[in-house]
Amino acid sequence: MLGTALGLAALAILLAWPVPILLAGSAWPPRAPGLALALWQSIALAGGVSMIGSLLVFGLIPFGSTPLAALAAVAGHVAAGTLPAGATLAGVMALCLALILAAHLLLNLSATFIRAERQRRRHHTLIGLLSDPIPFDTEGTRVIDHAAPIAYCLPGGTRSATVLSRGLLRLLDADQLRGVVAHERAHLRQQHHVVLLAFKSWHSALRWFPIANRAENAVALLVEMMADDRARQEVDDRTLATAIALVGTAHLDEVTGTQSARAVAGALDDTSSADLVGPRVSRLLTAVPALPPAARGLVLGATAVLLLLPLALLVTT
């Protein structure tokens, strides 16, 4: 099993540094943001499984010839309070580290989702008290009395809301506003908050891991582009790009107000995130072509291989 442990360790190293660096620097993700998002998710999941799996398999070497057989033997040794003849301190430490790392990641993920859900419930209550519904709107759009141009979505298990400010209504014309609303509703329908929270959890759990921050930023941009693609079905590209640029280049005080509102809300998105505006506007104005079918198939294949490879190493060796 030493070969399996080394193979998983090598895969974990590749997915922790060179592969994400190459993906983050690639030019193709804006051409297929949905596929790029799936690839980022597979990298994160496969990297975590490989990292934990390599430690686990290394620690299990004295217990059996395959990971599954060794796991079954561990239960017997734990019940008897014994260790196999070939057990070493390094192997026991690897097992403990694998369990600690897995527990840390899962507990951090649970805590992130619980905190976010509490924030959303509290903010839903505030929005219900401090905002007004748009007449004849049946999809939960609310308007708050704020001078800053604010637009964000507020997910919920049984109720969701698209929140706009009066400053935004004054800034944009009817078509631009329609594009912004379509963008926010796309976030809600496609459940982007779940993906963002997962990567936020990964980053907060592994703050010493430099690629986690890069992955979180890349995923944030990709979900914005996916929502833009849905909004493009409602308005033309120039109208949507103009709306994004208008909100993104609003007065500094207004941008600060928007960011503060977002922080309080725990919301998914606001249209004035400065680091996301430029790439989105450029993508809309330059008419970036879609990824060719052959390239799409290659990305899908790579995504599937990354998801299955660490599991195959753990189960079949």
C-alpha cells in the first residue's frame, strides 16, 4: 500500500499547487464558466480526499494489504487495544493526522453553513421590516431606502429575496435594471451560495494554504459570469455591461455602503464588487466565443477523472 499512499500524496501535491495555478491563469474559463466551476469543485474535492487518503493509507500499511481490509483490521485492534507487529509511531501519527484533518474540514464546513443560515434568517427579518415589496412582483423582490446602488440576493430555505436599493433604481434605466434583477435571480435559482460557502469554508479551514484564497476568488468570478449569462437572455450585452459598470464605478461612499450592506446581510452578491467588475464587463463587450465541443469534452473528462481517481486508488488497491 506504500505505492498507493505515495500516489495519493503526489496527486494531492499536484492539486494543491500547480494544477490550480494553471487553471487560475488560463484564458478559457470565461468561455465556459459552468465547466470551469465544475473543474474547480473537482480539484477541491479530489485534493482533500487525496490529502487525507494518503495519510490514512500510510498509517494503515501494517494493518492489511489493501485499504479496505486494513480498515476492517483496525476495528479489531482498537477493540482489543493492540497494535500489529509492524506498527510505527510515524504510522500512528499519520492515522491521527488523517482523522484530525477530516474532522477539521467537516466541522468547519458545518459551522460555516450554520453561521450563514443564522445570518440569512436574521437578515430576512430585517428586510421584512425595513423594505417594501415591488407591486405586482411575485418573485420576492424588495426595495430598501438606501442611497447607495445596492443589488444582492438573499437565499432561504422556504423564502428567497432579491434586494434592491432606491439608489439603484435611480441610477439605472428600465432595461439595465431588468438585467441586474435577472442576474440576481440566476444566483438564487442556481444555488450559487452553496458553492461559495463551500469554498469559503475550505479557505477558512486552510488559511495557511495559499491556493485556497485563489480558488475562492476564481469561483466567485465564475458564478458572477454564470449569472451574467442568464441575464444576457433578458437584455443585450452592452446594456448589462453598462449596468455593471455604472454600479461598480459609483461614488466611493456608495461602494462602501454597498459592501457594508453585503457584510451585514451575509448575501451572495452585490454588483459593485470592484475586483469582479472589470473581467465581467470586458467579457460582455468583447463577445468572448463559447468553448468548442472538443474542448468542452476534454474539460468534462478531466473533471470526471479527478473525481474518480482518488476513490479508485483507495478502493481498488
